[in-house]
Amino acid sequence: MDTAAQTRVLDEAVYQYSTLTAADQLERLTKVVSFGVLGAIAGDHVREFEQQVAGHLGRQGAVATSSASAALELLLRCLPQREAAERVVIPEVCWISVPAAVLRSGRTPVIAPATSDLTPHWEQIEPLLDARTTVVILAHMRGRPAPDTQRIADELAQRGITFIEDCAQAWGVTLDKQPVGRHGLAAVFSTETHKLVATGEGGVIAADDSQLLHALRAVGGNTRIALPENACGRGNDRMSEITAASALPQLIHLDVLQQTLRPLQDKLIDRFQDLSEVRRVLPTMVGESPNLGTDASNGSLVGVWLPTSRHANRVADRLFRLGVRHWWPGPGDPHLAENWPSTPTTTTRCVADMACYLDIQVPVLDESQHPAFLDLLRSALRLDDNESESA
Ligand SMILES: Cc1ncc(COP(=O)(O)O)c(C=O)c1O
């Protein structure tokens, strides 16, 4: 394939999905800015965003925040400390601010190893539980559900351990045909730049317990609400009206976006499955693996497991030079527990070598350009004979 054709296809690829609803966002933003109704506490857009999120998830309510990190910190701050030295199990692959939120709440993070779907299963979590474990956080990674969520939620409920879903990367992700974020005490989502609902920064917590929702609002900075008796002060974790005005059209457009992404995602999976270099493709085709099919993913990514970390590094390098959006968790990546400061690591062995994993973002691209994009990706994943020998 000639270089000019490659450049053309990438010129037309839309990676920043938020731009697709720019007109609707601008209409709302113009109103917010020109009427000067900026206050989040009484703001219409924040309230509407919270209602839409709760309705979409089937939760009682939601509280919009300045980021998912702030949401997690606020949530942990609002949970009563039951033990003197509480432990919180968190996944080995999530984001560096997750252990920080646990530490700031006065608890100790304990790391549960990730399997090849990038999440721990009950088998990885159960051995870590003891009398001091009061909370488990599970993250749905890379636009796919954590496949063992239901079992983990059930087992923890039996033991009286609080379960929190980290859905920062999981807008539009489903499990058993329902959106993720419905299990356990609460779920947090992010609206950071690279998410499917992207406002630069932002987050939201969804929950069912009205006392908890009240505490989150009060402690998070809604000064019109009385602080609960044992709350340790009031901070400011609020989402702004401007952020909510930008988020709303994207949330409303989420289904359409996913339907737009799916055909190219399917074709990429099909192509990658045929490559001898690729050990496993995620998500799988519908029906191939329970809870990991394309219909459960949000359509935005295709992940591959490659034979060696050198191979993955080479492919990542090529994609970077081409300008194809991708993620390779190489050395120092802040998603990996090995790179989190002052986090005690567990003795449990890692189940997967994350440096062999790589995922590629599915752009919004006219169907006529799909063949060119697929050829480009297919050749980027292949190693020539010289490279194969050294990889
Ligand atoms: C799994 C996960 N959890 C939490 C966060 C934190 O989100 P935020 O950037 O909104 O604070 C991220 C951010 O990307 C994430 O990927």
C-alpha cells in the first residue's frame, strides 16, 4: 500500500469522538456562558447529567465530580472506617490515582493480579481477603467488562465486603446485556479526554443508597445540604456546569457512537485473528467467550496479545510513527501496579505479562476507507523475517 493512501486514511480517521457532538455541546455551552449560570450547586446541566447517568445505569442517583479520581477519594472518605487497619483490594491494572485514593482515605491497598483479560477474577481476589479487608475495587478495563464481576459481587456480598466498580474506562460497556456500574455499593466513571464521554476532566459516582448519595453531595461541596454527623469536613469535588454541558450531548449520543464503531471493530478482530503473530484478540467475536464478546465491549478498542514484549514494543513503535492511536503498557506505565509508588505488592504471582499486550483504538472512519485502514494495521502487526528472529 502506498504512503499517500496511508496518510489519507489516517487524515480522515476521527479519534477524538467528542468532536462528533461539537455542535450540540456548543449550543449548550453558549447558553451556560452567555447567561452566566455557572454555579454547579444549583445548575441545570449538572443535575441533568446526574439524572441521565443514574437513569442509564438503573441506579437511584448519581453525583457529578471533578474527576474519577476525585470521585473515588470522595467515596472512600464517605465510607465509615470499620477497622483500625482496613485493607482495600484493588486490581493490578487500573490507574495510579486508585491506590492514592485508598492511601489518602487511611486504608492500605492490596493488589489483585490481572489475568489475560486485564482484570482479576474471583480466584485472584479470594486469597487476598482477610478480616481487615473491607472494600474491593474492580476496574473494567479497555472498553470491556471485567468478566467475573457478577461472581465477585455475589461472593463479596456474602462476606459483607463493600464492592466498588471502577468504570472510568467503561462508558457503554455491558455485562449480561446491562450496563456495567450496577453492581455493589457504587460505581465511578471518568469524562477525561480519552474516554467515550470526554470533557477534558470530570467524573461521576452512581449509587443506590440515598444516605450515601446525600453524604457524597454534602462532603463533596454542596453547601446547601447538611453535613452528616460523623463527616470529617466538606471539600470541593464538584463538576462545573460547563463540564456537564459538554458531557450531556455525548452521553445522549453514546449508543449511536457505539453502533458507528462496531463494524470496523468487527473487521479488525477478524483480520487480527488470522495473523500467526497474534496469540489472542480481545474482545472476541460474539458468543465465543462469555462476557468478552464485541457486543459487551463499547466498540472503541481491539486488544491483542503478542508472543513477546519486544514484538509488542516494535508494533507500538510503528503505530506511534504512523499516528495510529494505541496503548502499549510498556515500562513505567501508570496503569500498572509495578509503577505505583509506596504501594505494598502482593506475593501472589502475576498471571499475565502485560508488556505483551497492546490495543488499538477504533476510529470513526467512512466505510470506504475501512479496507485501507485494515491493511495498514495488518502490516503494522506483522514482523518481517529479520524482526521475527530478534523479537
Ligand atoms: C481505570 C481508571 N480508574 C480511574 C481513573 C481516573 O480517572 P480521572 O482521570 O477522571 O481521574 C482512570 C483514568 O484514566 C482509569 O483509567
